[in-house]
Amino acid sequence: MEVILLERVSKLGQMGEVVKVRDGYARNFLLKRGKALRATADNKAKYDGMKADLEARNLQSKGEASKVAEKIADKNIIVIRQASESGQLFGSVNVRDIVVAFEADGISLARPQVQLDAPIKTIGKRSITVAVHPEVEVEITVTVARSQDEAERINRGEDISTRNEDRDAAAEAIAAAGEFFDPEAEQDEAEPAPATEEK
């Protein structure tokens, strides 16, 4: 199906372009959300009449989006989750969790604006794109950790795959074992057991 785009659509085209897309994508996404019109002669004439108004609205919304983009650019969102010692999450972090974290900071985003290809399933730091407006995108960082302290360590660049307490405990165990199994230590010579006499 051919459609006329009423706004810029990522990986598809700019406002006013006539593009050919699959019927389902056109019906279920582009037409339903008011991002496009069917490319008929009537709609082309209708678009020509709306073009100036659409461009003015686009410029206004782009200006507002730029202000929001400045607020969230290079922002680091911290999400606390339970995870195994290996860093595998019990569950996952998805778009909704990121939107909720922004709302806690007083910034309102819609779910489609957060471009997360797949849910985050491990502890660590990820870079994610937020499309505040079809023409304004910013990068944010999402840090997933088991605690606030661990999130700070991840953001400092520390390797949290092996915990410090585990390393300290292992060092103490090795030191204790070294003292216990000291090859230089003098051993008492064991006296042979007396032989029992046979009758």
C-alpha cells in the first residue's frame, strides 16, 4: 500500500514523502496513529492544503522536544533488581521500567519513545536511544544493579563480576591454608605402635 507520511518516520521517510509499505503496517500503525494517509488523489490534494499547518506544528513540537532532550541527554537511570551471583536478573528490565524511572525524576515519556530492542536480562550498563520527537533522538544510560552501592561501583567502571568480599574471603582462606600446610614446619616423628604378641 502507498501512503503519504504526515511526519518523519524513522527508517521510512520524511514528512510529505509517498512510500510503499506492507498493508498491515499501514493499517495497524501508520494510519491508526495518524502518521500517514492513503496515497489517493483526494488525500494528495488534502495533504497539499494541510502541508503548511503540519510543518508549523512539527516545528513547534520539535522545539518543545529539544528542551526535553536537553534535560535527559546523557542521563543515567538506575534500576535496582534482584539477580544471581553471576549477574543474571530474576526477571528483566523493560521499556515500562525505564519510563517509570523517568517519571520518578519528573520527566514524562511515552513507551514508544524508548527504543529498547530486547529486555535487559543482566546486571550492567547499557546505552539506549530515546526518540523524544521523530527528528530528535538522545542517548541515555541505564544501569541495572542489585543495590545503589553496586550501581555506583558499575558507574565508576569497577568489575563487579567477582565481589570484593568474595576476593577478601578467598585471600584469607589461602593464607590460613598456607599456615596449616606449611611444608617448612617441623613434624613430630610418630613412634611406631608396639607389636602385639601372638600366643
